[in-house]
Amino acid sequence: MKLVSFTCREQERIGVINAESGIVDLDLALSQLKDHPRTMIDFIKLGDEGLALAAQALAAGSSSAIIPADEVVWLPPVPHPGKICGVALNNSASNSRKISAPEHPAFFLKPPSCLVGHGQPLVMRSYYGSMHPEPELAVIIGTITRDVDAVDAPNYIYGYAIFNDITGNEMRAEDLFHYQALYASKEDPDKIEQREQHLSYAGRYKGTDNFGVLGPWLVTKDEVGDPDNLAVTCTVNGETVADDNTRYYNYKVAEIVSFISQFHTLYPGDVISCGTAFKPSKNRKSIHQANFLVTGGPVEISIEKLGTQYNPIIVEQREIGKWRLV
């Protein structure tokens, strides 16, 4: 099934896509039921029971429950996830550039406030500096997940969606620290050691408003099959900048879910974005050349079995506000 969240007449709703690509409003279709889910997270928590309700709504085929597309504002299918985990440098195309790297998935967090939905303009401020898209496969968690083995991890996945993990290159460089980190000595815990390190914090360059696009819908895992072999493409202003496949991820989806669950409890509706598919297109253009300040939009990402996500780009020419007291 393809599940959606949207606003219609200023009300937030959830729905399911029918065979004619229409949006069936589950609130309208299930209005005869005394109690039914009204948010995507509540729907996900119901598991198979929720899917049965959606199937019931589709089978009823009531025209009064179908919302015209021109009345809909698309939201991320999970508009308010508890957390968004992004996996860093997970494409084998980046391996040759690694000077040193961990032998496990490295991940960061993006705030839910960064999210926008399919079709909505991405408003980018000129003072953000250079920024580009990152087309990624997103996992939507279906049930509470903690300390699961990789072989069992697929049982905890509800479905998949397209994610655009927009990245601000200049903000990453601006927030880079090269410093002496302090550690307790392994030989003598009473002593402090200094270790030279380089690091950049992801709060701005990954978590700024409009730096995450999820959608257009959530596709349940039964319709996707193998998530580790899905074609991915990305175009910016009509030019292809990525033509890739999830089979080139260093870590498989099940491994990613398992690893993260050893550190973070995952809850229904949580999102894991599995890493950038950035193999350049045949014309050798890459996402790293698709600076929105130069190219403009729109940006389109397509993933096999998941559809196409489309967003126009709006660049606001402005300077940062007066954030200092003096």
C-alpha cells in the first residue's frame, strides 16, 4: 500500500492511494467506525490491523472519500517522526575518498522540523551558502526496536519512502573544529591525554529547515521486496546528477537498522535514511555540482517501486539576522 499524509481545507489527514492514483481520505472512508487512527504514527502502531482498515477503505470505493488532487497539500507521510537517523558515507562510490573510516555505519540525527513534503517549495536562504540534494532510501520503523539482530531487523520495518537529505557544504566547513580533544588515559585514568581531531557538527548543515524531504508516500514493505536492489535517480533543473542503486550501499538495510538499535531505541514512525545514492550520471554530472544557489530547481528523485518526489526551489536573497547582542 501507498500511505500518505496531507492537509485539506486546513486539516491534517491520512490517506491511502487507490488503483487510479486517487487519495482516499481514511477519516472519511472510516467515519462509521467509532475509533480509527487519525495520524500516521497511530496508524503504523496498529500494524496489520491498520492495513486491514486501509484495505477496507479501498474496497468500499466511496467517491465521497476521494480527495481531489488540487485540494491537497502533501505532507511528509510521517509528518512528525520522533527522530530521523541519517547514515553517513554509506555508498561504495565514496570509499576511495576515505582517509580513515569506522568499520560500522556512522549516523547522525536530523530534527523533524527540517521536513517538508512532496510538491512543496524548498525555501533556501542565500546565506546558507552552497547546498545540494542527496537522494536516499528511507526506512520507516513499524514497532519498538531495540537490540535486534540483523537477521530479525526486517520484521521491525513498516515500509520505505524517498528521502532527500539536503546538505549545506559551506555550513559544514564553517562549523569545522580542528582541536585537541581530551581523553582519560587508558593506562592511567587519573591522567588526561590530548588527541588531535577534526570534526564538524551536523546541526546546521544537515538539520536546517527545508533540509529534509520525505515522500511522496510511504510504501509498505510487502510492495517493495528487496530494499537492497532499487534503482535511484536524481535530477536538478532537468539535468540528471545521480544514477545509482541501493545495492552499492556499504551496509544493507537490515544491518543499518540492527546497528542503530544497539544504541537508540527506535519507535513506530521513526525514519532511517540509509545513505546517498550519488553515482554520477552518464554525462558525469554529480550531486556535488548541483548547488541550488546556482542551478535553481526543481529537484526530482525517483526510486524504483517508490515513485518520484518533486520539489521546486525558491532562493531567498537575504543576510543572516542580528544574532549577536553587540
